[in-house]
Amino acid sequence: MMNFQDEAAYWAYTTGWRIVRAMPERAAYSLFFGFGDVLWRQRGKGVQQLEKNLRRVVPDASESELRDLSREGMRSYMRYWCDAFRLPSWSPEKITHRHRAINDHLLAAALDDGKGVVFAVPHAGNYDLTGAWASIHFAQVIAVAERLKPERLYEEFLDYRRSVGMKILPHAGTNVFEQCVDLVKDNGLLALLADRDLSRHGVEVDFFGERAKMPIGPAAIAMLTGAPMLATSLYYTEERAHVHVFPQVERPSGDWTAGDRWDPEFVEVASAFTQRMADRLAEGILMHPEDWHMLQPVFLSDLDPRRV
């Protein structure tokens, strides 16, 4: 049974999906930008953590510049949420119009090669819109969804992402790693949020000059399938959401498709691969720090020691 707080969250989100979708576009986005400004002025834990994270990206920024950057970050984050409420009603033509890609030929070439793709994406811009766009123009995007509470709200988010064309696997589902490997081997396009570890199996990397934990899954899946890993930068311009696809992250030498993901040598090589992924993600975040929606701890010095 849901408690009152969970029930309120569920009804707030589901009501929002209906109301915001029906609002005039300019009014809807103005409402969300205003809400972002309120949260920014209140400077709660999420905004404080955002500023801690951004301080690593722009270490030379003054306090005033950092505050301005975090305000833009909160507005970008609220733009993502307004998009999320409205996206299921957008036609394929509108999704295409509202999205732009740089170097999408790299994605096309990788899929043409028939080995699948591991798409490493940051918590930035609008990854759902990029997923919908890629599902229309390339192949159905496969993604893994973090489990939310309450369960009914989690199911709503699964339905939402499926409604825009993606295949969604639950993060805590049975054999989700093996499912991802099998789908990529079938020339699948697997998109994984890769800039924050959600498990206890992540590996330490150097990220903006500090130690952080990132998931080893993208590297391990790319090694076990032979698929290329393409890291991305996601960001907004005034009119559109963008994805910048970087050239393939350098693969480990040798054939690891028959490897064992728990083997110490495999883990060591996958960890080095993850570091190269982290370097590419950092490059993209540095290009557009105002669109990095990281309101949670990433760096080890910010994490609860029990999580490290």
C-alpha cells in the first residue's frame, strides 16, 4: 500500500502529464522555467549538489558565475521535464523538427556494421527526446530505467518511454545485464546513462580531476558483444534539443567476446575502457555545462562512505 507522500507524488505526476500536455506551449514552458527559478532561489539540497558538481567542471568560475550557471542548469532541467510531459503527444515529424544531431553518420555506420551499438549518454539535455528521435530514424532504442517509488509512478514512466518508441528494461530486473548483451548482439541500439553509478558494481574513474564512480556496464557490454561504444554530448539550444555523437571510444585490443565479466583481468580492462568513456563524457559536459542535470552526488568526496 502506498503512503500519503507516494500517493501525492503519483497523482501530481499523472495530473501534470494531462494538464501540461493540454496547455499552450509558451505558457507551459514559462510555468516550468518559473518553477525552476523558484527552486534555484530556495537553494535546496539538489541545487547545492548541482553547484558542487558544476564547480568541478568550471573550477575557475566566481561564486556569482557559478550561481548564474546553476540557474541556467535548473531552467534546462525544468525544460527537460516540460518536454517529458508533452513528448508523448508529439508526432514523429515534430520530434524530428525539435531535435538535431551532429555526427549521426557515426551511429548509422555502426549499425550498418551489424554489431549493435552501446550509446553512452550523460544526464544532460533531453535523453528521452534523443531516444525517441533515434528510434524513428535508426533503430528502436533499448534503455534501462532506474526503479522509482511508488511503483505505480515507476510504471507510468515505463509507459511514457515506451510510448515514444523505446524498449525499456527495469534496472533491477532479472538478468537485465544478460538481456542487454543479447539485444546488442542482435544489432540493438542500447542507450545507457553512464555518468553516475546506480549500483555497487561501478568503478572509480578520474572525472574533471577528481575521483568518481561510473557504471562498468557500458564497457563490459561493448566488450562482450564487439559493439562500438559511442559517447555523446546532449544539450539544448533555444529551439531544439541536440545530440553530439563523438567518434568511437577506443576499444581494448583483442577479442573479449568470450570473456567473463567477473574475471579480474576482464574487470581491469573494462575499468580502463570506462575511464576513456568518462574522458569523452567530460569533454561533452564541458562544452555545455549548463545542460548537465546532475543534482545527485557523483564524486567520491560527496558520497556517503557507505555507498562507496
